[in-house]
Amino acid sequence: MGRPIRDRRDRGNGPPDDGRRAVGGAEHAEREEERIVKALAQALPLLLAAGVLLFFFLPWATVRFTRAFRRRPKADEQAFLLRTVSDVVTGIRTSESDLRDLYSKAERKATFLERYHQEILESLKTGVVACNRRGEITSLNQAAAEILRITPASARGKPLDGLLGPGHLFTRTLGALLKGEPIEDRMELEVRRKGEEPRWIELRTSVLFGRSGSPVGASFHLDDVTERRILRRQMALKERLAAMGEISAGIAHEFRNALHALSGLAKLIARRAEDDPRIEPLAREILGETARMERILHELRLFVKPHDLALEPIAPAHFLRSLLVPFTGDSASGAVRIELAAAPELPEIRADRTLLAQAVRNLVQNALQAMEGEGVLRVRAGTFPSGGGAPSHLLVSVSDTGPGIPDEIREKVYTPFFTTRPEGTGLGLPLVQKVAAAHGG
């Protein structure tokens, strides 16, 4: 039905067929264009909305994606950092443990070396003292402590001048060393203490330098050379005595002959001049002087001649007791009290009784003369070791309460013919020393 109507319209009112096709095509195109425009018009809000949504969605999605992307690396980074920190801490702890071990080993080694160093110092017979620049004692061994009469424990860290005094030679020497003043590297010093025999100390000094080359302290090396000095003095004395003995023997022989002649003549004059008061006293004086000279020559002969010891066993206590009997109550002893300290159980010695008695008598006689008739004379006997071994020597000491021997003449008392008394011969103590030396003393 529709088609016929269209045909009629086309036949009655429209253009020819070609024209109708053209008009129909245009209309069709126009309708398609309108349809497209309408479709676009309808889709445009949607497109705009989609664009707006896309405009806002893309940044948000990008941020979310970036955050999501970064979230995992950050977690990995944190884990990495945690692992790194953990490894570092573990390494530090391991290093700390290693350092503790090293420190412990170093401390043990330092302790060992310090102890070893101290043991070496203590084993030395030489005294060693080290001081810093402030004069404080940093090291001190037992030998030095005994020489200086100080205690090692109380001395370390203390100033040297506080222990020995600012005027002490060691203190002055330390100051000179640290100031760079010239000083002898080796010297012998006499050390005196109240109530003790003087001792001789050999002192060697050296400056201690630090890494920079500047002085950081000083060291002292001390040796007690008292015995060495005594032996040296005794050897020198023996050499002098040997030479003197050879000369004195010849002189004594000639003097003795002359004295015999002089004594005989004096006795003859004294007998013939008994009735002459002018000559008789002079003759007696000559006889007295010749007798004195005879005594000196007798002591000189005892002193210079070699001793052939007649050794025999002697009980020291009984020997000394019997020897002191003649001096007890003697007019020469006066009011002097004589004391003997000799244990009966002292071991016997082998000695020449005559020579030993002569030596002890000389000592007792000197002590009595020094006290001038009043005081206390003490004779003591005991044993002492020789060379650090068992007791092998007998020590007999004679002391008195007299004025003592002046320091300036102490070293001369064993010199032959040296005496401080007008009536002395100067041979008493040298003879004592010779008898002691002959017995190994």
C-alpha cells in the first residue's frame, strides 16, 4: 500500500525520476547528517563527562599507581636498611668482642711484661731507681730500697726529695740531670746514717729520653761497694806493709844492736852514779827510753815478720773470758765496767792462740785508753756467713763509750806508726789487722 501512494505522489506532483533520485539522495544525506549531529549532540555531554572524569582519574590513578609502585621498593629499602643496620650492629658487636679479646690479651701481656720487668729488677744486685721529670719515683727495686733505707711500696709515686730530703745528693743529682747540667756518669759516694757504719755507694746516672728526644726522667744505678773499697784499701795497705816490712826488718836489726849497746852503757852509768844525784836520774831516763824503743822494735818485729800460724781448736767464749780476767780490777781499767757477750755454744775455731790473744789485747787496751778510766767496755762474739752461705766466720767486736775515732783520721788508724797518743807506737791496730788477715778475716 505504501509504495502505490509514493508512486502516485511521484507521478502527479514530483520531478522526473533523476531529479527525484537527486532530491531523495540529498534528503537522505541531510537526514543522516541530522542523525549524526543529534547523535553527537546526545554523546557530547557523555564525552565531556568522560573527559572530565578522565582528567581527574588519570592523575589520581597515576598517583595511586606510583604510590603502589613505590610502596614495594620502599618496603624493600626499609628491609635492606634494617638488614644493613643489623649487619653493622653485628659487625660492631663482633669487632667489639674482638677488641675486648685484643685488649684482654694486651692487658695480660702488659701485666706479664711488667711483672717480668719487675722480676728482672728484683733479681739484680744493683739498685735501680727511675724518676720522671717531676722527680717522682716510677720504678724502684729491692736492692735500691735497701741501699737508700726506704720501702719500695711506699716510695713509688713519691717525690725523691720528699723521701731523701731536698739536700740529698741523689736529689741534687736528679735536678742537675734534668736541667742538662754536666755531671759525672760514675761516682763513689759515702753514705752516713746515725748509728751505722758509713757505706760507699757507686752511683751511675743516665737521662731517660722520650720519643720526641726531650728528657722525660732519669735513672740511678746503685752498687754498695763498701766491701770492694775495704778490700781495695786492704790490698793497698798490704802492699805498703810488705814494702815497709822489708825496709823495717833491716832497720830494726840495726836499731836493736844500737839499743843493746846504749842500754848496756846506761846501766853501767847508773850503777857507777848511784851516789851522784845529778847523773843517776839521767841514766834512769836513758834506760826508760831504751826500754820503750825495745818495745817498739819488738812490736815492729811481730808486725813485719811472716806469721807461721800454729793452728789449734779454740772455744771462743772460754778463750775471751780468760783473756779479759787480767783487765778486770786492773788499775789501768779504773772504774770501767767490762761486759762479755759470747754464747758458750759458739762453734770452735782453729786459730793461733798467741797471735789471736795479742790482737784482742791490743783492741781492749786501746778501748781502755780511749775511755780514760771510766765507762763501759763491751766484747761480743758471734758468727756470720761468708759469701751468703752458712756461718763460717767468727766476729769479735770490742766497743767502748769513749769519744770514738774522728772521721778525718778513721782511714789512717791501720797505717803503721800512726798514733794520736804520745806514748803510742802506732803498731797496735795494724798488728790486729794483720793477725785477722792471716786467719782469713
